[in-house]
Amino acid sequence: MATGAMAYEELRTTDPRVVEIIVELMAQHPDRGSFEVAANGATGEVRVRRLFMEMARWPDDIRRGMYDHPTWHYASKPLIDSHNPPPAMPRDATAGSAREAFALNVKVAGDPHAPAPERAIALCWIFHLVGDIHQPLHAADGYAADYPHGDQGGGLRYVRDPQSPQPLSLHWYWDQAATRPGDAAPARADELRTRLPREKFAELARRSNTADDFVAWAAESYALARSQVYRDDLSTSPNEKQAPALSAAYVANSSAVAERRLTLSGYRLADLLIAVLHE
């Protein structure tokens, strides 16, 4: 949701026509009732920003529904624990179809001759996919002696966040590391954009906005999973009740990494929408 809020603020000032196009297409979304409920009577810019936020989370909200595509949320490659390797090396292949989904939805969303409802659905997936692939554990699956078949992107490892008494999966910890429960997504998005302006991201110099870019974003996340997620000081448990607490150093570092990735995804989403929808 924060990614969607960032993209809205970027487009509102740089290319408001793209915002108008998105609003027009979303009026034809086949599940538009859910967006009306989320708007909760808001009007004007507040309503449109809320729309962008809900678009980004819609693919999670409709899991197990008719528009769900479970394998679209990730493009994970095996990441081997060299200190505690699995008994057999996994096949060097990518699990999940996020890359193919991205290419498909960019094509549909950018096709002015495609039905508006299909373009609206494609836009929601684009919002979500850009956010997902910037998360390290949507691009890596950890293999070790105690996880010979992979840890499902950290989903089978449990930790405790010192800020919360409840255990949670390593995957979920990293997905929320930049936005803690209770944070208001718009305020968090504004704070991150102020603290981390575009000028702080050399990665934004390249803006071809193709399927190859998505592969590059996934590669960035994979590298971060190797260097920042599965660090030597990471301690996890396959048993939720025995989840160890993360160290203060790990928490501080993960928050900083996640904040940069979240902010970068918002900028990249705005740039992508301009490239796909500009008329």
C-alpha cells in the first residue's frame, strides 16, 4: 500500500494525466465494489490515493478467488547455505512466475484496444508485482541441511521481532520490515519519500521499463537475500513456539534495507506507469 501511495504522489506532480487514465480504467474494474468500500466515502485526492493503495494490495485480498494467481507473487531462485548445505543441491531454476506475469500484465495494461476491465485488473497486478519483487524473500528460497527442500522464501523459518512478542515467519518479518503494524501507509510513504528522495538512488538512472528490468529487480533482491537476510547472525527455528529473537543489529539493518527497497519500488512503479500508459 505504501508503494501505491508513493507512486500516486510521484504521478500527481509529474504526470497527472496518467493518474486520470488509471482512475478511468479502475471505474471499469470487475471488483470495483471492494475499492468503493475501501474508499469509505473519501473524495478528491484522498480518494484517489486510497485507490492506488488498494490497487497494490488487491492481488493479496483476492487470494483463492477467481482472479487469484498464487505463483505470480514470486520468482525465487535457490540460495544455498554454504556453512550448512543441504544433502543434495537443488536444481538451478526459478520457482514462481512473477516475471511472466509482469510481462503479460504490462502488455495488457498498455494496450488501448484491450477491454477496460482487463486493463484494470492488469494494473492492479503491476502495482503488486513491482512491490513484491523488491522484497528479498520474493526472489530467494533458502536451502540448508535442515531445509533440504527449501524454506519457501523464509516462510518455514520463524523469528521473534523484539518489538512484538508474537513469533512470525522470516518472510513476513521482511515483508513488513519497512512498515510496522499500525503505521499509516500514506504517512509512512510521505516520510520515506522525504528522507529518501530520487537523488539517493543511482538505480533510477536506467529506465527502459521492460521485462528485462523486472529480471534485474529480482536479481537485486536475490543479492540482498544472500547478503542481508541470511546473515551469519540470523537465528531462526522451524518451530514457531521456539522462534528466537532477532538481534538489535539485525533489526536495524533489515529496517534500513527494507525502507530503501520499498521507496525504490514506489519510484520505479511511477516511472513504469508513465511508460505503459502515457498517451
